[in-house]
Amino acid sequence: MSKISAVNKRATQTLAENISKQVEHFSKKEVECLIREFNVLVAEQNNSGRAVHGLDRGKFISTLHSIFGLTDDRMTGRVFRTFDKDNDSVVSMKEWIEGLSVFLRGTLDEKIKYCFTVYDLNGDNAISREEMLHMLKGRLIRQPNEEDPDEGIKDLVEIILKKMDYDHDGKLSFEDFEKTVKDENLLLEAFGTCLPDFRRIEMFERHVFQEQFEQ
Amino acid sequence: MGISLTRAAQWTMVSSSTAKLASTPMNESLLKEILHFVEHFSSQHPQEAEHVFEEPLQWSTTLVPSDFKTDYDISDSDVQSHERDSEGHPLLQLSPPTVYVRSFSQLSKLLHLADDKKLAEVRACLEGKFESNLHPKQSNHQHSSITHRLNVFVLLVTVYSHPIMPPLLFQDMDKQILDKLLKDISEQVRLNPKAVKNEVEILQMFCGGGDKGLLKSLRYTSDFQFSNGYRAPLWRQVQGDICYLVIEPCDTETLYITCSTAGSFLNGGEENGYERTSDAYEDLVTLLKSRSPHFADKINQVENSANHFFSISVNQHNAKHLKYKAVASMKQLQHDGDQIVTVDTLCAMMDFNLMQESCQMAIQDTGGLKVLLNLLDTDEHKCKIGSLKILRTISHNSQIRRVIVDMKGVQSIVKILDSPVKELKALAAETIANVAKFRRARRNVRLYGGINKLVSLLDCLPNFASLTPSQEEDIEVACCGALALWSCSRSTKNKKAIRKAGGIPLLGRLLKSPLQKMLIPVVGTLQECASEESYRNDIQTLGMIKDLVRNLSSDNDELQMHCASAIFKCAEDKQTRDLVRKYKGLQPLVSLLHKADNKQLLAAATGAIWKCSISQENVTKFQEYKALEILVNLLTDQPEEVLVNVVGALGEFAQIPANKAAIREFGGIKPLVKLLTSPNQALLVNVTKAVGACATNKDNMVIIDQLDGIRLVWSLLKTPSADVQSSAAWALCACIENAEDAGETARSLIGGFQLIVKLLSSTNNEVLASICAAICKIAKDEENLAILTDFGVVPSLAKLTNTTHDRLRHHLADAIAQCCMWGSNRASFGEAGAVAPLVRNLKSKEGSVQRSTAMALYQLSRNPNNCITMHEKEVVQPLIHMMGSDDEELQEAAAGCVRSIRLLYMLLDPLQNASY
């Protein structure tokens, strides 16, 4: 048993070394910890005998929910799609670490790119009026004496579009989005929360890096 | 051109049927424009010039038939042009004195013929009576002023409305004139009684209240109001006059104003029949702005401050628009949507011009402020950031600040200072910096524990060489914290709280920063707090003087000002003055004097120089940098804050004899003496001191005397301020001592002696001491002493002998000694009971008191009764002791006194001689 774990350990270390060369923001040691965490999560999911090479949609989303406090279904689905770069419906170890690099320690530029990808629902490199409407819909709570609260959302979409659409083509290009967010950082997550809160990040890092170092 | 035509010509009524163009500059230029237009019309638009008017222009001309040349049929009494219209009527016809013209080309020719009378002809043409049936619509209603302009309009409108005339023609050159004129007609009805009434009511709200008001008063000439809202008499209403106002501005003479449908303008007052004497303005505010600088100044302030009354009426359209937007956004927030929507909305709001008052008020009026403050109490830090970003901007508005405090906003903001998010901390501190501009807000910050939290924000590593992003954030937080503390430090209790929270060492550490944005609030706070002695001590002992001096040479005026100001406050202390010299701060201070345009900076720099020059070593240094000459040049045309300091410095400089002459050579005496008439007490204290110091130079004194300086100084004894009284009295001493014929001058001042004697009943010891010193100098002149005696100086002085104030004892004894020189004063002092207390004063530890008192006793001892009293009070023992002093004068006085007593007793009772 100990022999296997020793082999595993060595394999993990080699893997970590490789990945840490390709992925920003993490040291080799940290990558090791993330791999271990990944393995724990994979082991937790109901694999029902299949050979698994990553986190499936269900497990990933529940992880986002429980560990990172992301609860909005519209967003978590998109976050999964963004993590899952090769579109194979599972988040592989490498995808996991690459995603977390932005998630936990991304620079503003990386985060802008990430958020834009999340918000660009149909992947046409633009956020359209309809996409915004879809993402913001239902966020206003209906007041007893008011008509459709989504009327308010429509107004809001127009206001946002007016603010962000620098090239006046009726949709947000990446450049539009980038310029706006650099102007006002608060608009990074303008259409939905897709990044963890700083407190969650702290908690996760403490849990994954420190506690495991101590082991 | 547009402006002149907006109010078109200015008319003077002569009778109800004819009108004259008033001879105003505006009319002149208008005439020239029209002349230029008409003259060039036929050459530029030959075709159009040929078209025939439907109705002729007609006026009384000064031209006579002989003026016309070829192209005209000239008979004895009339002239007809060869040019005729299709029906054979001549296009120009003159039947003196009336001329009829029916086309532009003829008009142009006629003007050409008129030569140097061109302008007069145009004027006559415009003034010419017009057959009003052509435009009945415009001439029959109450805006009859228009009828007087009809010719102008007809001239152009006829052309304009002619079917063949392409309107395009006017685009190139005169479209503008036409548009303006047509617009003018339509605007005629714009000013109406209601608009005037509103404006008057608003202005009346801001009348009175001394300098704070916009105007002293504003009233109608008539309280009677017609049912149509007019107040002018009926026969003037026909001219469009609505009402007449009498306005007293704060700074100029009374204005008599006509409000008419054509606008508001000055009139000649009731007796002159309300004739127009100025240009017409579209409203009263514009008119008043042009007449009263005070009004213009105030109205700008009003417009910028809390009274949105004006700004909204001025900028109604914009405000409404923004208001709508703000309402829309605010509604979104009140929907209680989730964080994303809230943040999006807040960001959208940031796009409004939040510095604009109408927008700030819109946010407040729609209840948005409440929403913003509520957001501060949520858990969503992004909402808080968004809310604070808006709050920090709109809190530049004083009214909003008050509402924030009323809504307990300070409490919420202070709480955020504990947040782990640095951006939030910085924003909260920045908002506090803006809000804490008034007392109640500052108090709130303290009560909710804000001072301690703000002080803890200052705790950042001053490792300024290379910074991690996180350290940079810390510095940003510290900057904002310093800004907030700066605002808060205006309250004394907050100063104490900052100190108690350990803020001073932290400020001292930040003072080493190279960043200006950090240094300005830090030094600002320090100089604000330096009014407290504890701070001054700390600033010195914690070595901050060095950093303050270093930043005197910064390239930022504001920073330099705060540094100089801090040094100004701290340099009361001798060690601080020495430190400023040690760290070479004197030269930069002098070089700041060259920035004469920045008065605040100048005031701070001169203040620092003043206090530093209390140390003579510093004066010597200052001389190397030629400070004296610059200072003397600053004696004229400076605000009082600067003058007080400049004069204070000169007073210190003049303690060195060579400088007294230098001040004269640079021409400083005259402005100094002139300042003796200032009403500013702080300035007077310094001026009298400086004049007194200069007066000890004989040549200076000659000038002071010529400028009537002694009288000026003397009359300052009448000021109620004790500081000025004593300072003036000291100056008087110097003046009298050094002036030629001082005695004569003193006598010529009516009531001067009474004043001096009266001041001996002052309760202020410093005043008493200075007056005694002055009496001592005045009484050197025997005749003056006689007068003083008549005014009862002896009992007044005697009453003071019981004092324990050493400085007073010293000068009092001098005065008594001097006053003994006249008549029976020695006896009078004895009778008034002055001797016994003086003997007691002899026991004072102060050398100067001993000496003066001994001399006074010596004088008094020439009266036998006094000797008896002295002897009874056991004066001999101390006197004998004093005879052994090193001071020869004291020796002599003591010995003389003892001798007097001995002689007396020898005479009285030879038997007792043995005891001496």
C-alpha cells in the first residue's frame, strides 16, 4: 500500500512540476496540493464504475456551490463551460488548475478575459442585448404594485449598453468590455457573479495549501 | 451682430406717434451694420436689389433736390428717379422733406449720395413713420414698442417675404440678422409680468443681511397691481413697461430699473420719465450682475451652493433630465434587486455628472441618498464600493453632507473603516474627508470611534523604494486616512483624540514619504494641530522640523504653504527656531516670498519668517538672503494676513540697530506709519511694536514725526484692546525719547494727557507697566509733568504701588521717581501712601525692581515725612545691603536715600545719632 502511495506521490510530483511550468500564479508545491484536492473531489463523485478522467458537470457545479459560494445556476453552468476548454463535458486536472489560476489569483486582464467568455453565451465573441437580458432577467424582485419587473431589467440593459458599447454596434465586443472594466472595476461581474468572493478564496487557499502542507 | 439685434434698437419716445433711436453705442453699431448691409446689397445681389417693395419706405430726409445728380428728374420741389416700376411709378421720389424709396438699389444709391450723412439717413429711415396698416397684427396690440421697429423689420421682412426673393440669398450674409430679428419678434412676448414677479420674489428672499445678502433692498415703485399683473401706469404699459423697481445693491448706487416686455434696463428714475439709460437685459439677474460686482460674486456662490432654487431655474431642462434618470435608477435599487443589478445601477449612476449640483439634488430628492446609505450596511462589499464611490463625490455638496449626517450616515461609514477590503477602507476615509467639513459631522466621527480607526489607517510601511501592489494599496489607504484626519482635525477635541490614538508618530513617519499626495494631507493635519502646544512639542521632539523644512523646497505650492504654516505655529519655541536654522530652512522661507501672487502661501511664509526672526541668529541669516528688503516691499498692497506677519517680522528685525536704518533706506517707515490707522488689532500690535523699534533711530524718528506718527500712536491708546494699548504705549516711549521737541508735540495733542492718566486705572498689568513707562518719558519735560500733575497722576500712581507684578513695579517706580521732580509731588506721594509699599517692593528678587525702587525712594526721601515713613518701615537695612551692589546707580540711590534719612534724624534728635 505504502509502495503504491509512494509511486503515486512521485507521479504527482512530476505532474505538478510539468503543470506549474505551464500555468501562471502557482508554485510547484501549490500545484501539488491542487492535484491532491482534485483527486479528492473526483473520488467523491459517483463514478459508478466508469473510468474517470475529470470532474463532471454535476460535481463541478456542486463544488462551485459549496466551496466557492457561486450559487447562480445560469452562471455556474457557464463557469463549467469556461473551465472545460476542450468541451468534453468533464474538467480535467489540467483544466482545473488552469481555471483556478484565474479564479484565485488572476490578474485583472485575465479576469476580464474569463468573465467575457462566461458572459458570451453563444461564443460569438460578443455579448448581445439578448444575452444580457437573459443573464439579468429575474434579478429584480417583483413588487406587489408594479408590473413586470423585467421591464426594469430592459431599461437597465439599455443603460448598460449605452455605457459600455463604445463602438455603437448594439452589442459588447471584448474591447468594449475590457475598456469599461478598466475604467470601473466594479463592472467586471456586471452580468452575474462568476468569481469567488475574496473570503472564499482565502478559506479555500487556507484549506488546500496550508492544511495540506501541515500534513 | 446677433446680440445687438437681440434687443434690437433702443428707442426713446418723443411723442406717441414718432420714436427716436436713442443715441447709444449699441444703436450706433446696429446702424452701421444695417448701413453696411444696405450699401453692399445692390453690388452683391444685383438681381434681388432690383425688386420693388410692395410698400415704399418713407422718411424725412435731410437731402435736398440739388443733392441728386443724373438718373433723376429734378424739378424745383421734388425729385423722381428715372427708374420706374411696371406701372410707371418712380422707385424713388423726394418731395421734401419726405422721401419714398421702393427698391434696394435706390436705397443704396440714395445712401451713396448722402455721403457723410449716410448714417443720419439710415437712422431717419428707421425712425420714419410707417403706414401701419401693412402689419396690423403687430401694431395694434400692447407690445407697441414693436411698431417703432417696424421699419427695420419691414426693410428686411418685406424683402424676405417677397415671393421672388429666394430665402437662400440671406444665408450667406444676412440670414443671421433675419433669424435673429424674427426670433426677436417672437421673443418679445417672452418677458411677462409673471416671470418678472417670480424673479423679483426670488431676489427679495436674498435681500438684506448686510454683506451676506445679494442686495440691500429691492422694491416696486408702486404697490398697486393691475389685474393683468402690470404695475406700470397704463400709458406706459402701452410701451410694454411692466413695472419699475428701485434696487439698492450692496456696493453701488441705487439702481432704477424698468422691466418691460423687451427686457430689463436701467431708467433715469421717476423724474426723468423712466427713459432708458442702458442696454436691455433678458432678466434682472443678468442686469444686476453687470452693475454690481458684489451681486455677481454672491450670485455665483449661491448658484454653486445649497440653494438650488436658482440653479434649477437656470438649468431647468438639464436638471429634469437628470432627475428622471436618477429616479429611474433609484427605482431599480429600491426594487431590492440582487447585488449584480445594484452594482450595475450604481455604475450607471457614476456616469452622471455627479459634481453637478442639479444631479446631486436629484439624487437627494428622489430618496437616493437613503438607498445609498442603506447599501453601506449590507454585506456586499461591491455594493458598498459602488455606493461610496457615489457618496464621496456628491458629498462635495454641503447640503448633502448635512443630510448624510442627519441620516446617521457617518456611523455606517466609520464602521466600514474596519473592513478587510482596502479599497473600501480608502473610499470610506475619503468620504469622511469630504463629509467632515462641518462641526457636527466631525463630532460624529469622533463619537463613533472614527478617529482611532482613521489613525490606524496611517499605519503603513514607509518602505517607499519598491512596493508590492498590496503595499501600494496600503499607501493609498493611508493617504485617504490622512485626508480624513485633516478634515477632522479642525475640531479641538479631535486634535486631542488623534494625539491620544497615537497619530502623531504615524504622521511623523508618513512625513518622510516622497509622495505629494501623501504629504499634503499629512502636513495639513500637522499644521492644523500645531495650534495645540502638545503637538508643537511633539513635532519638535519627534524630529519633524527637518522634514517640514525639506518640503519647503517642494514644487507644490500647497505643500509649501502647509509646511510654512506649521513652522509658523511651531517657531514660537526657541529650540524649533534654532532647528529651522540648523536644517537650513531660512533660505527657502525667504525664497517663498517671491511667490507674491499666492497670498495664502505668502501669509504662511511671512508668518514663519516672523516667528523665526525672534531669534537674533536667524535675523542675521535672513539678512544674508536679503529678506529685509523684500519684506519692506511687502508692506503695501497686501492682505491683512500677510501684513500682520510682515510687520511682525520687521519688528523683530528692527531689534538690531543696523536694520533700523536699513528699513528707512528701503522706504519702510512711511508704509509702517500709514498702517497705524488700520482697524486690525493684531496688525496694530505688530505695527506699534515695529514703529517703536524703528523710533529708537534718530533719523527714523524724524520721518515718523513728519508723518505725524506720535499723534497716531498716541491715539491708539484709545483702542479698547489691551494688547494694542500696551504695545502703543511702549512705542510711545521710544518716540518721545527720540523725537525733537517731543514735549511740545505731546502738549499739542488735545486730551492726550487725560487719556494717559485714565489708563492708569486699567486692570491689565502689561498696560499699566507700559503706561508707567510712557509717563516716565513724558514727565522728563517739566511743563508736561506739571500738566500730568494737574490731571492727578500722583494719586493714580500711588494706588498702583501695592502690585506684585514685577514688570509693573519696575516701571511704576521709574514713573514715581520722575514725577517727584515737580512741586509738592514728593509730599503728595507720601500723603497718598506710596512710600510704605515701595519699601516693601525693595525686597523683590528682581534687580530692575530693586534699582528703580531705590531710585524712587531716593527721590521721595527728600521729603522729611517720607523719610519718617521709610524709617518706620525699616528701609535702612535693605538699602545698606544695596549700597554694596555692583551697580553704581543703585549704590548711589541707596546711599542717597540713607543719607537723607540720616540727615533728618540728626536734625531731629541728635541723641539718637549714636545708633547710626
